Amino acid sequence: MDKITQSYLTNFANNLGLRAGISENLLFEYFATYTMISKYVNNNLLKDDLEAMSTGNAKGVDSISFR
């Protein structure tokens, strides 16, 4: 991962308190979800919300959102 994306990912994880016990792959999936929908949910996302939106075992899909 490039340094800029890694920096965004680290800041995202720190702001939501997500670092403990989460793989970088899953953390990126959460970050992708957050990036897509944050303007619609006023940045009021919790870890539980992100887990509920997980794509699970869908290979190559980091996130999906419908409006």
C-alpha cells in the first residue's frame, strides 16, 4: 500500500478506535465503506455499523453501497 493511502487508513482506524485485532484487509474494507457513505451518514459510523456492511467473503469487493 502506498504511503498516502496508508496514512489515511491509519487516521481512519485511530479516529474510530479500530486498530485492535483487525487485519489490514478488513480495515481497508471498512475504510472503503466509510469513504463512500460518510457524507450521507454525517460521519456517525461505529465499528458495529461497518461490520454490518461487510462484504464478507466476496473476493475482490471491498465495499458496496446503494442509495
